[in-house]
Amino acid sequence: MIGPVSQSLPQWLATPRGRALLTGEAALVAESLEDCFGWEMLQVGAWGEGRALLSGARTRSQALVGAAPSPGVDMVSRLGSLPVLSDAIDCVLLPHTLEFETDPYGLLREVDRVLAGDGKLLILGFAPWSPWGMRAAAQRAGYPPGLRRLLSERRLRDWLRLLGYDLGETRHYLYELPWGTPPAAGCRMRRGWVYPWPAGAYLLKARKRLHALTPLRPRLKERRPSVLGGIAEPSSANRSKP
């Protein structure tokens, strides 16, 4: 059953299908965070109520930045201008955040600013060429409600390469139709023999490349005195008198 056009995103996430999606994604993100260590992790954009997606974090502390006050949000800010120091975050999670922004590439560059070298970036997105993507394109209010655009995995990979990231694994999930009654067991997060549908969503993981500084050559006046035949030329003070 298709929900009403006036349905908001929080209302949709509270439906059985929305709750099943949130539960499955929380488990998937927890698996992908097993090798993400450090001091600070930042989730940019609220996705559901609370901090379920941060429950599997391995960093010392975690924070959630949202565009509006909601349960679990630590800071309210424009997502395109984060109140965070540059190179200060060890891991960033974007749970479908880019798909709800007017300038997704601008937000990605802002995330790149706050992410430290060798830091990890996790992005959740809906696949355009899937039943979920087709329903989102056909529904005026978007699906889920408020969705502005769908970003393909290929486009995100191009953007991340342009920003200097090493691309890691991509996990595909949501092997079910976005119509009818959702399965009682929750969303199908892995492909099965009896599920012919393409994946409706993906989790893309990348690492910010740590650029080594190239040492500069010493200036001419700072260079050592010339060496003749492997022996330093003696100074006038050390010359033996005849």
C-alpha cells in the first residue's frame, strides 16, 4: 500500500517497512565499523530516532549532527557547514544524507574537510536502477518521503576518487520490493536464490588517503661544504705551517 503524499519521513520510518529498514541497516553498519578505530566518529544527518546506527562504533566518542532537533542529535547545524574543526574526525557516517541535500557534492567536500587523513567514510544510498529507485522516481514526494535525488554507486565512486579517496568494499542489500506488506522477518539484507530482485540499496566504504609531505631540498647556503675526493677540504685554520 502506497502511503499518503503528505506523509513525512519520520512517519514513514515509524511504519513496519521503515522500522525493518532501520534495523537491518543498523546491523549492516555495525559490521562495517569493525575496523574503524580512533577518537571521534561523526554521523552527519539523522536517520530514524535515536543513535541506533552508532551503536556499533569502535571510537572513543561519537556525535550526531542533524539539520533539526530530534532524539539523539548532539548538534543542530547546516550540514553543508559543520561546526567541526578540520581533520578532526576519524570516521564519518552518511546515512542517506546526500540524497536529501540540495548540494550533495558540496556536503561531501565539507565531510572531506573534517575527516582526518586515513579516516573512514561510510555512505548509505538507495540504488537508482532498482524497484526502490523506480518508485522514488515515480512518486512526486519521493520514496522515502522527502528524497530529492538518487545517487548511483558509480557517481559516488567518481566523486570520491576526485577527492583522493581509496575505495573499499560495497555492500548491497534490500533485496525486496517496496510495495505490499514487508516480510515479518525484516528486510532482506542479503541476496537469496528465491529473491530475483536487484539490490535496492548499498553501503559504500572509503578511506581518505594520507598524503605524505615531500621534503624540500635545502637551500644553497644551507648545504654542506664541498667534498673533494671523499675528504673535506681543510680550512685555513687547520692548514699545517710550512
